[in-house]
Amino acid sequence: MYQKLSLYIDGKFIDAEGRQTQEVINPANREVLGHLPHATEADLEAALQAADKAFQSWRKSSPIERAAILRKVGELTRERAPEIARNMTLDMGKPLAESMGELISCADHCDWHAEECRRIYGRVIPPRNPNVRQFVLREPIGVCVAFTPWNFPYNQAIRKITAAIGAGCTIVLKGPEDAPSAVMAIAHMFADAGLPPGVLNIVWGDPPKVSDYLIRSPISRKVSFTGSVAVGKHLAALAGQHMKRVTMELGGHSPVLVFDDADIEKAAKMLAKFKVRNAGQVCVSPTRFYVQKGAYDKFVETFTAVMGSTKVGDGLVEGTEMGPLAHERRVPVMSKFVEDAVSRGGKVLVGGNPIEGNGFFFPPTVITGLPEDSMLMTQEPFGPVAPVVSFDDPEEVIRKANSLPFGLSSYVFTNSLQTATKVSNALEAGMVNINHFGSALPETPFGGVKESGIGSEGGSETFDGYLVTKFVTHV
Ligand code: NAD
């Protein structure tokens, strides 16, 4: 049975009951899985009012109480993971093992936020006058509104919810309409863990209409979004008009720098496996592959062989290594990237055309010999299409890696400590991974620079976006 879909407002699960609904479709076979109710304006207002009312008491709750609920949700996540993972594979397509991996890491996110929320400290500032006491308090910002995408439906939502709730805020979250089961499961777990009504509210609808209503409302104080740069700029501008705090986790175009002195075979295999994870629909997916001349041929040969041997299919079928793209609309987007590359002299070594059939499948694709200003080298493909080019001079490749307006993740493969240090200092990126993939752990900060975003999620920075500073002085 697929997850029952509803709104969750003021502690109540609300069915469609005459509201507009949207079909939820399995991208592997177009089967209709369920119908998602859209919130009316009255529902959005009710969610904001509930969050506002709940904030008056939740802000005063003890961190011990908040920690207990977050820890309980971590436990429930581990317990219910098989069922939630299956539903997530059904509505967004990723292989079941990846869905399970996402859930288990999210249980760790719950534990981390449960532990860290007990360490939201203020400070005492030494006074000029010995009779004065002066303190800095960090208080919850208030009602937060959040918008999360479909590529890691559980992860993106739980990061925002645990940070808001752990800080003492309340939240209204619009999840991804195309893949809603994971966010729905989160609502049930918080309800079962004893979260008071109104602290967490879940709504669905037409994304621009919902975000416009929630951000303009005088009730909301903070906006958190994960998604594309274009939508992020729009929402940040709207938030700016109302002077609201933002956290923006946006797109990237992660450069990969493979130097001659790296273990080339290992790097090529690791990168190919990492590229097809979630069918490349990952904001930190390795995107532009720059390989030093001496290693280029060997890298391309191994990388292409591993990409080409990926088992593509329904994520519920055992042995599947890459599922479909999450939506029909993503398939022509991949073809457009390939067509542009080919028209500019690019050579397709493997893949390149949609896979015929009922689902939204596009194969792992490797393209070489394309110019620096092609679509694939400058725009985020958000899919399993990888351009590989060669470089000679380390200075030149650093300049190219930093040449785009994005700065999310980056990957470096070298056996030289000197090169690793030099390149990690020079890269304009929120995250630098050297010889392995180590981002996105609960205890490490995740976020971008330049147009890739504002603020971090995870790490000890995780609550920063949800707290305001208050200075108190008395004699
Ligand atoms: P899209 O830009 O239409 O939507 C991206 C996400 O933003 C979706 O979850 C959508 O519901 C939401 N969204 C769109 N307009 C919104 C609005 N006005 N208010 C609130 N939310 C809004 O594109 P898409 O076809 O769904 O996804 C493709 C692109 O989105 C990719 O190219 C990628 O850059 C980006 N994306 C990024 C991430 C990420 O993790 N950073 C995740 C998903 C999608």
C-alpha cells in the first residue's frame, strides 16, 4: 500500500474533502499511486495561525523536551525505514538501497539535532562598570516557512524540520508534490512522537502560490528553500521585500579535478558510481570533469566503461543501480543538453538517447571534446550526463573550476599533499572533497557560496539560521 496523502495542520491530518487534488505518478511505469490534496488559502492561513499559536509555548519548551521528540523521530525513522523507503522509490524512482541509505542517514540527522539543541548557548560579556551584567541570548526566530524538493524528499525536509524545531521555532513546510510520501511519513512520526499540535504543519499546492502566500504573511519570520538557483533568487527577493531571514540551498555545477598523480583507475570508478547516484539528480553531483592530460585516456576509458555498465531499471527490482528520472519533464531536458554538446563538436561515448519504454529513463551518458561555453559545461544538467575534458596547467584548471557563478561542492583527486592544499585553498566552493566523498553528514556543515546559496545546514552551524540574537544588560 502506498502512503495515504493528506494535509497536516494544527495536529490534524486533513483529507481532500472537495479540495483540488494532484495525481502522484510512479516514474518507472507511469502508474498513478495516489492523489494529493492541495491546500486552499484558508488552509494556508490556518497552518500559519496554528504555527503562530504553537510558537508561544514551544519557544519556552526545554531543550530536553525538544531533544526527546527529535530522538524519538530518529528511532521511528529506523523502525519504519523499509516501508518509507519503498514508497519513496515508488514516487521518485531511486533504487531501494539508496532510499534506505537516505532514511538511515536521516535518523542520524535527528540524533544530531537532538544532541546539539541542548548546546544552544548564549554568552556573558565582561562589563565596563562592575555593577552591570550583560548577556547575549539566542532565541528562536519564530514561525518558519520551508519549501523542499523531490530529489532527497526525506533528507531535505528533515534537515529543515529538525533545525527549526530543535531551535524552538515552529514551521509550515511545503513538500514536493511529485514525491510526497516521505514528507507525509515525517508528519506521522512527529505526531506519534508527541509533538504538540501546530509546531509542524505540512501543506501542498501550486508551488508559486503557496510560497507567495506563506512568505508575504506577517506571521512568518524565516524562509528556507532547497531547489534551483532561479527559484531561490525569486524567493529570496520576496523574503527581502519583507525583511525575512533566508536559508537557501541551491544548485551547483560541481567541478571535478583529476590530477596525473592520482590513482586514476580508482578515481574513475568511484566517480562513475557517484555520478549515477539518484540518476545524477543531486545538487552536489560531480558535474564538470577536468582530467590532466597524462591521465586523460585511462580515465575516460574506465569512467565510460563503468557508466555504460550501470544497470538501469525500476528501483524496486533487485540489482538496479540507477532508476528513472523523477519526472517526464526531465527527459527532454537531458536530450537538449546532449544535442547542444553534439552541435558544438562533442562526442558521445556512451548513452545519449532516452531509453524507450513506459518510464522516464535516460541512460548514463559520457561526452568528450565539448567547449567550455556549451550548455553542459555551464548549466546544471541535474541528470546522468557527464562531460569530460582535459587540462594541462593546474592554474588554468583552477581558473576554469571557479569560472561559473555557482559554488556548491567540488572534487579533487591527487596523491600530492601540496596540490591538495593549494587547490582546496583556491576553489570557490562551500565543500571540497579530496580523494573521497564526505559531505552531507549530520555533524558537518552543508551549503554553498556565490549563487549556490546562503547559510549552512548541519554541523554546529545548523541552528544559526533559526535563532536571533538578543542583548540584555542590567545594573
Ligand atoms: P523547478 O525549478 O520547477 O523546481 C525545483 C523545486 O522547487 C521543486 O521542488 C519545486 O516544487 C520547487 N519550486 C518551484 N517553484 C517554486 C516556488 N515559486 N516556490 C516554492 N517552491 C518552488 O524544477 P524541477 O523540474 O522540479 O527541477 C529541476 C531543477 O531544479 C534542476 O535543474 C535543479 O537545478 C533544481 N533542483 C535542485 C535541487 C537541490 O537539491 N538543490 C533539488 C531539486 C531540484
